[in-house]
Amino acid sequence: MSTIIPAKGVFINNRWQPSSSGKTIAMIAPATGKVFGEIARGTAADIDAAVAAARHAFEKGAWGKLTATERGRLLTNFGRVIEKHAEELALLEATDTGKPMKQARADVTAVSRYFEYYGGAADKVHGDTIPFLNGYLVNTLYEPVGVTAHIIPWNYPGQMFGRSVAAALAMGNATVVKPAEEACQVPMRLAELCAEAGFPEGAVNVVPGLGEEAGAALSSHRGVDFISFTGSPEVGTLIQIAAAKNHIGCTLELGGKSPQIVFGDADLAAAVQSVAGAIVQNAGQTCSAGSRVLVERRIWDRFLTDLSQRFSQIRAGTPAMDLDLGPVISAGQKGRIGAMLARAETAGARILARGQIAAGAPGTGYYVTPTIYHEVDPASELAREEVFGPILAAMPFDSEEEAIRLANGTDFGLVAGVWSGDCSRAIRVARKVRAGQLFVNGYGAGGGIELPFGGMKKSGHGREKGFEALYEFGAMKTLIIKHD
């Protein structure tokens, strides 16, 4: 046990404190399936302490007294601190999630960019002057909502900390973060670095623990004024119920079943590369993963031949191997994917092409072979439900109308892509596909820090990223002044 990283506790008021439970949760490396450390098993009492610290920081502490400009400088400086610790953070991210080091490094760059972006935006949230009756001056202004709760997932623990917490801090809120128990080293280290960068006590608090314990306590806490959650639709429903009971707002990002529509006049070579990359990125464990490809029938055979050849070159391995993808997050996730694929094959879906698990990847790791399925029934589970693994469902279409119908044929609506050399058609289709973010002749934005992001339908509501996120974490106040 001497090689196991010990639990640090819970991070409240800029310091680590023992969890009230005294219990721990094992950290398991997905690349090997081996335990490498422990985290504290936070409790409702720890959440109480964290929320109280945030409330004090917001209402009476140094954090609440800072001007918007001062907050912005802190965030911008923190972005530079992250850059200085980039390799350390990337290694923590890769160890926790199993992703290749090149992707972990890109994730850390995105975290830094979030704080840089929102640091610059902190003093630029302006109100309006509204024409009204004679003798009145009417202004609107945006204020922080107070204490914000951030329940972040395991697939991008660093990036999700940045995109959620940075916007909340820029608006002046004090934060409590509950990271996913499967991968929380980076959020915990970032909290430490916040303190080192000069954030006042109580501005950033982190309580690791189980979702059904610490997460449930945070989402239902009466001292919380807003909740930001990314995760499954099932848990999202519970979060929204908890928020409703306390009459507070929430932003929910709940996954997707994102289509890429490829017309016959598209740049097929570019589309093949993008379609393959969009499903193996982060081992397919991405809410915006392009998990369905809809191909015009007249190019069906050619496109799938080229795509199959590209897939045959894809390899999964350990972070150090730095290949195309790593393992999925856990044994449970690997088993869930396997069961889903077995049902799909029983229902008639057929394997078209597969990637490889690299020689040398530990057999105890949670590797899933990247696979393309065809002959997929559009009404089937594989076509409609999120796999959250490197699994692509390919389906043909004969007309523009059918492509739109298939694209909209799931309960999700997060991201979509349209590939066509006909600009009018691309725009026309993009306008009719129900998704919160839509790419034309490309897919993915390298983090897309500046671009508002969120879903329609079962993919959730509210917007993260970009300037829109600031309004989610703010409350408009209307000031009516009678001067005559």
C-alpha cells in the first residue's frame, strides 16, 4: 500500500481538511485496471461546510469585495499558473482517464484558455438603459447569483472544471465543486493552484465523494443558488427535481447521439477523417461524439470503403503510447458497452470495420475496440441511444428530407454536422436539424471556448462556453429611479 496515493480530504477555505466520514474511495487507472490512489468520501456534512465557506466568501469575505476588474485579473493570472503546471496536470488527467498524453495536454491548454477568456470577460458584462416615462431613469445590471454548485463528469475533468467554474467566478459567484469519483485529480489540483494564485478563501471549494452522497447533498442544498451539471439524462432529472424544490436555476448538459450527414457532393476525404476522429476522440466518451454517420446512398459504398480503411488504422493504447484513443473509464462502462453491442448484433446490426487494441496495452485495462456498424435499424437502440464508447452507427439515406428525419430521429439534440459542397443545401439542412451546435464541412472546435454550447430536447438546457455562460451564472436586476 506504500505506492498508493493517499487521500487529501476535502478542500474548503483554501486548505485540505479531513472528510467527516473518514472513509475513502479507491482510484483505478483505466489503462491498467489497477488501484493507484484514494480520494476522500465526502459527506453531506462536508458539503454543508463547503457551502457555508462559499456563502461567507460571497457575502462577507474578501472574494465578495473584489471588483469585476480584480476578479478578471485573478482569473487571467490563474490561466498562466495552469500553463506553468501544464505537464503535471496533463499527467494527472491521463492517469485518471486513460486518455493519450497528447489529448490530455490539449485538455490542459483548454483549461488555461477558459480562465484567460473569462478573465477578460469579467468586467464586460454590461447592462442597458431603458427608455421609460418622463422623470424616470431605468437601468439593468447583472449581479452574481451567489453560491453556485458544479457537478462535473469524469470524461473531461479538467476542461469541465474550467468551462463551468471559470464563468461562475468571472461573474463573482463563490463555488462548490463535486468532481466525479472516477476522475477527480485535476479538479483537486486546480483548487490547490487557485489558492496559490491568490483566490481568497471560500471562492473555490472541492468536495470529492460518491454521487449519491456528496453529489445529492450538494444538488439539494438550500444554501446553493444555482447548479451546473453535466452527466446522464437520468441523473439530470434528479438534479432538476432538486433544483425545483429549492426554486433555483440549473444548467444541464446531458449527452447526445450526434449525427454527421454526408452528401454525395461533399469533400469525402475530409469527411472520412473527421467522421473517424469524432467517434474515437476520448474513446467515444464525449457528449458531442459523432456517433451516427448518415451517408447519401449514391456514395454509400465508396464512403464506407474509405472509412473502413481509416478505421483499420486506428489504435487504442495506454497514455504513454500516445495513440488514437485510450480505454473507457471503468470495468462497468466496458461491460455496459459490451452488453449494448451484443443486443445490437442480435437485432441485426453488422460489424463493418474495426480498429485495433495495440500490442502492449494491458489486458487488465478497460479497452474497447473501435467499431463501425452498418445495417443499423434507425429505430434500434444502437441508432437512438448514447453508447459513450468508440462505436459508430452508419445508415444510408436517399433524400435531403430523409437525412433530416434520420438526424432528428432521436431524443437527443446536442451537436450535428453537415457535409456538402452545396452551400445552400448545407445551410438549409443545418437550419432544420434540431441541435444546439451545428458544424458545416467540419466537426469539432478544439475546445470551442468562445462558442456557446448546450443542447435541445433530451440533451438538456442552458448554455455553457462563450459569453452566454456568464448570463447563466448571473441575475438581471432592473433599477428604476424617479428623479422628478
